[in-house]
Amino acid sequence: MAAAFGDEEIDNDDYYSLLNVRREATQDELKASYRRLCMLYHPDKHRDPELKNQAERLFNLVHQAYEVLSDPQSRAIYDIYGKRGLEVEGWEVVERKRAPAEIREEFERLQRTREERRLQQRTNPKGTISVGVDATDLFDRYDEEYEDVPGGGFPQIEINRMHISQSIEAPLTSRDTAILSGSLSTQNGNGGGTINLALRRVTSSKGWGEVELGAGDLHGPLFGMKIFRNLTPRCFVTTQCGLQFSSRGIRPGLTTVLARHLDKNTMGYLQWRWGTQSAMNTSIVRDTKTSHFTFALQLGIPHSFMMLSYQYKFQDEDQTRLKGSVKTGFFGTVVEYGAERKISQHSILGATVSVGVPQGVSLKIKLNRASQTYFFPIHLTDQLLPSAVFYATVGPILFYLAMHRLIIKPYLNAQMEHELEKQRENSATDIAKKKQESEAAVSLIIVNAWYGKFVTDNSKKHERAKVIDVTVPLQCLVKDSKLILTEASKSGLPGFYDPCVGEEKSIKVLYQFRGVLHQVLSGDTEPLRIPKQYNVYMDDTDGGDL
């Protein structure tokens, strides 16, 4: 048995060779070869552990090959592109087209989609767009100043600042990565931009280093270095230093962060910053499945503060979160509260109300779309006005409910209906095919079948018939309402054995085809095909006595 399959070299990617059929093989030829190989390689037929493992491996390979070649669409994809074509994601949602040209077109489209996704994952693009809106004229109005101004009866809403930043990563080797980033900023008519290039190298499994070069008209040239290192499995340190060149001279800076896992869900941070804004900061962050808590304390120049924030995570499909924070220091006190929610598969919308002294009241709207962030801080008033707080709180809620009911929900429902319609179209062909196979499978029924020596001569009625019942094994061989037996002896078929060694044998079959009973008697080595072109009714044929 080892010579049968133990030492042969098998190409796992050549499905036609695995099934031992030609590339133009019909479905009947595929089924016949698959059935024969399953009988040969079935693990239960082997007792030796090594042969059993080899048989199991070959049995699985044959099954995989048959699954591909027995499906018209999968076979067409395999014939054109080989096994790699079947590994492309997306075939399950593609209409089952049989024309090679259409399959080639779909394959190329899926390849482009996969390459775009792979490129995006490799470059890891990140971007932020921030647009600041000054809407203080809605609440901080002095009517006497607008009496003589044309159009003074309408509040003025202005965009007073804008910031755009973008970064991409370019893997150079398995250990080296280049990071290119840039930003543009403008405020009250004045602005500028910067561009930075960083080269990062992974030095070991415990750390990496980075060198950064930058230039711009806001702060001048920049040279910096950054080092990350795991000190222990639960502790790491990050150190960053830089030299900023400007018209006022060289301004050095140094920042060091020491972090440690306090427990499974809690991190502690110690930060020391030296330079133009020197400070020491300590913070504790606890993140669990249902909540996120942060406490921070900073002592520094020009600001010292204490901050406490809490975020509650709802366990729903929309990933709803409610958050609130309090921050107080030399600059004053700020209270923030808000919420965020997932509005589509890749989009999260959030709104936060900020109330502070002396900052006033602001509304911050943020939209995260994949790796892009859109931020809209709207300054409503410089004073603590209850009306501004009320409208900043109620306005976004009413706006979201209206948008969700009129736009988001209908869009998601239409998208879901479109997906369901595509699934129905894709499954319609399969359902019709399976229905046809089901109807064909039951149109030929083996009522009774016997194999062995029959007594047909009246002069030999004293002899005893030597036959076995093969009804069930024969029914198992019926495929597509057809039973085809070759010229070989029937004793080698699954479920058969020789009941009378050395004697002449026959097979007698009583079957029902399309509701009509038929009977056939065939010699042991004669080919047998059921149903025949001309069937004989049971009453018109004398099949002999058992």
C-alpha cells in the first residue's frame, strides 16, 4: 500500500492531476474518478498510523480538487488563473458568470481592489482637516453697533482658522520605514506650512530609533531624534530630542516618557519635558470593555493643571460612547461633555460641548472616516450664557436625529437591500441547480437488486440460488438519475462480494424510473446502463426465480 501513494510526488496545485483526469473531463468523469479515489484513500481503510495519515492528507486534497472542478464558476476561474485566482477575496459576492471574458474582468477588478487595500495598509495614510468657525455673533451681539451697518441685522459667521495635515509611511525594508508628513495652517489671514521626513529603523524586538528632518516657514528647519525601548515586559521608555532653528537662534528640546502597565487594563505615565514649555506630567489611564478613565496632573511653565475624564462605552452595534471631563489650572477651568456614535461601517461621528472660564462656550464636531479625521470647532460665545450651552447641547442632538431619520437610515437600508438583492441573484442560479439535482436524484429509485447465481432453467429448480441483496449499494451508485456499471466484474463494487466463487453470476435490478417499474437482468461482466433507451415493463419480462 505504501507504493500506492506513500512515495509519489503530488502537485497540490494541479487539481486535474490529483483527480487523474484530463482538463476537458466531463462532470461524469470527474465524479467517477472522485468516487474511485475516495474509496482508495479513505482513512478508515488503513490501519497503519503512517499510511492512515498519508491517506487522510490525500483524501482531503482530492476532496478540495473535486469541490473546485465540480463548480462551473470555480473551475472557470481555476482554468484561467490557477489556484491563486481562487484565493482572491470577493468572489462570494460576484454574480456567477460563466463566460471566461467576464470572469477575467471580475478577477482583474478584484485584484485592483486587493492591491489598493494592500497599498493602503502598507502606506498607512493618516490625515486631519480642522476648520475653526467663529459664531460668537450669534450670542455676543451689541445692537447699537449694528444700527448704521448695512445688513447688520444678520449675524456674521466666519471661518477664522484652518489646519490640514497628512502623513504616509513607505516601508523600505523589513526593518526600515520612511514617514513623510506635511501640514498647512492659516489663522485670521496669516499662515504657513511645514514638511517633515522621518526614517525609522527597528533595531531589535525591544526597540526602534527614528531620525527626523523638517522645514517650514512657521518655525524654521528642524532636526530631531526619537528612541523607543522596552525595558521590561511591562515597562517602556520613549525619548525625543530636537533642535529648532529660527531667526531667534537655536531652540533645543527634550521629552522623555516612562510608561508601565499597572495591571491588565491600567497604564501609568511619567513625562518630563524641557525646552520652551518645560513641564512634568503624570497620568493614569484605565481602559476596559465598558469604560475609559484618565487622570492627569501637570506642573510646568506656562501652565499647570489637573484633568479628570471618564468615558462610558455602550455595548451596542453603533458603539455609542458618552464622555465627560473636567480640567482646571492656572488658565482657568473647562468642563466638557459629549457623545460619539458609529454611523456607518467606517465612520464615527462625535460632538463635544466645552464650557469654560474664561474660554466661553464652544461646540466641537468630529468625524472619523477610516484613517481621516475631520474636526470642526465652533466658538459660540466668550461668556457663560445658558442659551449658548442649551443650543450647543440640544442642537447637535436634534440635527443628528433628523439626519439619522432622513438620510443615514434610508441610505443604510438601501445599501442593505442592495446587498440582499445581490445575494438573491447570486443564489438564484444555485437554488435552481440544486432543485434540478434534487429532482433528478429521486427520479431513479432502485426498488430491489440482487447479485449472484440465479436459477432460470426449469430442469435445475432443485438447485439453490446463491445471491446477495445489493439494493442499498446500488442506490448509492446512482448519480444524476443514471446508473452506469462497466464491463468489469460487479464483485469489486462497494458493498458487493462474490457469493459463489467460480460460478457464473448475474445482476438483477428492479427499479422505478419516472414512476414506472422496470426490470433488467445482466451478466456479471456485461456493461449495465440504467435507464436504457427501451425499458421493459416488469410484467413483460421473466427475470427468473430466486
